[in-house]
Amino acid sequence: MSNAPNDPFGNQNPGAGYQQPPAKKSNTWLWVLGILAALLLVGALACCGGGYFFASKFTEFAGMAIVEQLSDNPVIQDNVGDIESASINLQETAQYAQDNPGENRMIVDIVGSKSDAQLAIEQQGEDVASAELIMPDGTTYDVPLEGTGFDTDMGDIDAGDLEMGEDDFSIEVETDSP
């Protein structure tokens, strides 16, 4: 028997014969692994993004807490103006510590109404030893710390110096009763 070339019911591939299609494989493991990979990716993004967010907010909060005490300083007012934002520059602080071992200096980026600058604060323990304002062109100014609250020594306060008194405020409550 010969193959007719125009026979619509004939085998189009005469050498292959009639075979069953391969059995459909189960994709359960692929789905499980895909879902686990997606959850891992979302978790990593949330963790890294959250960590970055909280680190940036912490450096901004700490920078503003430091700079608020120096915001009325005449050197800062003359060169930077009113301080709009401040944050600790961890990268430059680490670079300074690497270049100058033994010195404890923190670099704070300041954005002001007149100019941007950096404030280099040298610490001795919890006390601030000195502060230096660094302008974008490289000019530096020493920032005097008198009257800023940085040099308060709590050892000079005796318990007898503090007076316990009555409260100086009162609260009046008005009622609309007939």
C-alpha cells in the first residue's frame, strides 16, 4: 500500500507511526519553589528598604538634635543662615576615622538658608570638645561652644541645690450647669 500525497486521513509522517502524547508532568514543585522565591524576594526588599529608611531617619534625627544646639551660633548664622535640615554623614565620618586613627570626629551635613556646609564635631566621651564648620569651597571656621549647652558638667550640681516646691500651675474646669 502506498501513501497517497493528498489523503487527509493518512499519516503525515510515515516513519513515526502513531504515538501517544507524553504524559503531562506535575508542576507542583515549580509553583512551591516559585512562591517561596517570591516571598524571599519581597521579604529581602522590605527588610533592606525598611533598614535604609530607619537608618536615614535616625541620622537625620541625631543630626538635627546636635545642630539645634548650635543653630544660634554667630559663625553658623553668618555662613549657613537658618538651618533647614541636618543629618549625620556616616560615610565621611567613617572615612575620617580611617584616615585619622585615635580621633573621634563626627561629620554632620547641614542645609541652610544661605549655604550648605558640613559641621565636624570632635568628641571626648559624651562631651563635645570642638566643632568646625566646613564650607563647600573648603574654607573652615572654628565654632565656639560657649553657651551652647555642650559643656555642662553634671558633677557640679549638688542635691541641695535643687529645691522641691509646689506646682506653680492650676487647672480650672468650667461647667455649663444651670
